[in-house]
Amino acid sequence: MIEVLLPDSVVAVETHGDDEADRIPLYPEEQAVVAQAVDKRRREFAVVRGCARRAMEKLGVSPVPVLPGEHGAPRWPEGLIGSMTHCDGYHAAALARATDLASLGIDAEPHAPLPEGVLRPVALPAERERLARLAERQPGVHWDRLLFSAKESVYKAWFPLTGKWLGFDEADIEVYPAPGPAPLGRFRAELLVPGPLVGGRRLGSFEGRWTAREGVVATAVTVPHP
């Protein structure tokens, strides 16, 4: 699911369910992070790190602990960039060499409407208007949840480049419907604050892709080098 949203330079590993959680050994440093967490949180933490370690191996990198850094963003081995995500029954990690991409972000959410009251603080007025038009055109997609996921992917790609928070109201995202029968589309995020400098060039927008199937909506943003 995630792999189809990403370029060939990115290695993605995903899994459905958490049955393998008990078979994934955590490093002592990782165990300390979730020592006081509830069982559901510990299982999600373990499974998504299992995905990340398999992605490292595919890139020829020896697996290492994946610990949360500032604002919870994962800290990757030198020379790698990446992103992780999980929701009920789904876990994924995507990694690439820092020489191939400047940054990336992935997110997965249940393909269901957002809880009541969540959309208004998440979406700009123009975004809500566009979502309403999309819902009339393709009612089988939960566009509000897709927008939320896209904003999460944008933030995950933004933070490693800036080290700063990006509010929901600081990026205007336009989601484009899938052009054919396959649930595969794209989106564009116009940054409403000064964008990051990448290779001496200030970015004003991010490009992303989305899919919705098997009860999950997934989004991905990749930031190439200029």
C-alpha cells in the first residue's frame, strides 16, 4: 500500500495486524521508552520498528535502535532518512538514503470519517469547501480523513528539514481525485509560512500521493533534492 506511493529510491515495509509483536526483540533503549506504556502501545511500537529494521536491512544497513527524538520524530542512522506510521491493524516504515531524497513522510489512518468536531480545527475554510465537492464527486472516499492523513505526512516531511512545528493551518492542501478506477491519487500542499531551504532553494510547496483500500487511507510526501 505505502510502496505504490513512493519512488523506487525508497524502501518500504508494511504489515497488517500485530501478531508478530511478541517475536520482535526490542533494544534496551527502546524497551525503556515503552516501559510504562499500555500493551497496545508497546505492540504498535515493536511492530513498526520491526518494519523499520527490515527496511534498513534492504538498504544494506545494520539494524539499530529507532528512538524518538525531538517532538517524537524518529532518529535514523547516519545517512538515512525515513518515516513510520501505524493505525489499527496496519504498520509501515519507509527509508531512503539521504543522498537520494531530502526528506519523506508517510501516514496511515483508518478509512472512516473523522470524529465529530475534528475537521474544523484541522482544515482551512477553502480546504473544507474542496472536500465537499470531492465528496459529491466520489462519495466512496472519506476525504476528511484523507486530508488529515495528508497533513500528517506533510508535517513528517517538514520537521526533519526545519526542526520546527507546522500547524494544521500553515499548509493549504488540495487533494486531487484518482484519475481512474484504482484508488490512487495525488495532493499538493502550499506552505503558508516560509518553507525550508533545501540545497539553497526555499520550497514553497510539497507534493504527495494517496491511496485508500483495505480499510486504510495512506498518504506519502517525498522531497527531492533540487
